[in-house]
Amino acid sequence: MSVYLHCLSHTPLIGHVDPAPAVLAEVDASIAAARERIARFDPELVILFSPDHYNGFFYDIMPSFCIGMAARAIGDFGSAAGELPVPRALAEDCARSVLAQGIDAAVSYRMQVDHGFAQPLEFLMGGIDRVPVIPVFINSVAVPLPGFQRARLLGEAIGRFARSLDKRVLLIGSGGLSHQPPVPELATANEHLADRLKGSGRDLPVEEREARTQRVIAAARAFVDDQHSLYPLNPDWDRQFMATLAEGRLAELDGLGNEELSALAGKSANEVKTWVAAFAALSAYGPYGADHGYYRAIPEWIAGFGSISAAPLR
Ligand SMILES: O=C(O)/C=C/c1cccc(O)c1O
Ligand SMILES: [Fe+2]
């Protein structure tokens, strides 16, 4: 039984709108070092917590949490496409265990995932198909959202399940930190977009997919020129959040409401619940220590961009 954790911001803008070479080199070095540490750990199973951005989960039925029994990545923004190697029987055991522990996660036998899941697998594992992975969706975009406490309890339940396995388990949290890219919202959507958000966007026509991609790229370019063109990043909050997790003070976040978080750090900062769930899962193994923290606000990627590893204290 052993466990390792890595949490990493994701952004589909990498390779589309990049920061200065020195910043890129810094991020590359941090990710390469994390990848080496993970390779040394040699995980037998990945449990990956990620949000979705209206590519696989829609308002026809929007769960707060969903565990994938099988999953396929769509390859948005040039991220990897294809089947994820989900160990079905183990994923079923995981879902049974989580429900038995009082957390009502949905299950999907045909989960569709986007860059939120694919990017950390590519960056940290070298591809989406390298190691068996149980994908765990946390709704971080489509209001109403689950709160911090529920994300923590989900993580703890999954951690207790993982601890019961005789396997080296890598926990990954994908998303955040402060940011608010132009993700559509049902409240302000016109009829066509509302229909897409309710499920007809599952397989977007090529030209609509391209228009969506270009809209986000254009927003990133505008954000570099004027950091009030989108909701501002909040490096102070991001650093505080990373310290809160690193110091094992997860429950302190329980009292922070979703709208309060959005006001502090932008609506998509709700993606940080994937980090909370991953750290909570790690906490089920006992006290932990965090290390190799990296942070930089990167407007080119519309991201407070963070990366951190953690492992149980010996
Ligand atoms: O899917 C999209 O349209 C945009 C996603 C996005 C943009 C910027 C930062 C992120 O973390 C994203 O997920
Ligand atoms: Fe995201």
C-alpha cells in the first residue's frame, strides 16, 4: 500500500498562447521534475479528479460527482483523444465503496472527458493510456455546484477505498487556481447555446468546435493586453490556498461558499475542489507532507498556474 499525490492546474491554451520562453521553461522544468518523481513511484493505478467544461457533462443530467467505469477523451484544443484505460471492476468497487460511505456519486459507463482529464495524464504520465486510471468528475462549472465540504468528504471516501487496495496509487487533482475563462453559462445563454449546454453540445459540429476554440484563444490574447478584460487572477489567494492544502488544513475551506470563492478568485476557481478531493484522499492514509510547490500567475493561459506534490510522512 503506498500513495503519491500531484495536483496541477490545467489550461487548454498551452501551445496556443504561450508566455515568455523563461516562464515556459520554468513550468516545463517543474512538470518534468514531477513526471520523474511519479515515474520513480511507478503507480499501478491513477485516481484522477477533474472538472469538465461542457464537453462531457451537461444540464440534461448534471451530477455533482461522477466516477467513470469507462471513459473517452475528445481531444479538445489539441489534447490527447481516445479511450482511457479504466479498470472497470476496480472502478465499480470504488463506486460501491464511496456510496456505502454515504457519498452519492453518480457512475458513467460512457464518460466523455476533455482537456481537464487528458492534460495531466499527458504531462505527468506521458500519455492518457499509460497506467489504469479511475476518472472522477467534480462539477466545477455548471451551477449549482457542490461545496468544499462535499469535495473533501468525497476525497476522503475515495482515499479509504484506495488505501484498502494492495497497490501503488497516484492521486491527481486537475484544475484551478484563480481564473475565469469565457466558459458559457446557462443563465445568459441564447436559445442555441442553452440547447448545447443541455446536451446537444456533446458532439459539436467541426465549425462550432473551431469557433469555440478560437473564442478562448482570442480571450487569452486580449487578457494579456488588458487584465481587466476577464475577471482578474488572484495570486495571493492562490498561494494561500496551496499553503492551506500543504499544511493539512483542508476542513478550513468548508466554510468558504462557492459564490464567495468566485468573487475572490473567479468562477472557474471552483475547479480547486479537485485539489481538495485529491488531498483529502491522501489524508485517508495519515499525516502527509507537501513539497515541490510551484506557482505563477500566467495571463497567457488565463490561469493562476500551480503545481504541488505530496506523500505520507514516514
Ligand atoms: O474549455 C474551454 O472553453 C476553456 C477552458 C479553460 C480555459 C482557460 C483555463 C482553463 O483552466 C480552462 O479549463
Ligand atoms: Fe478548466
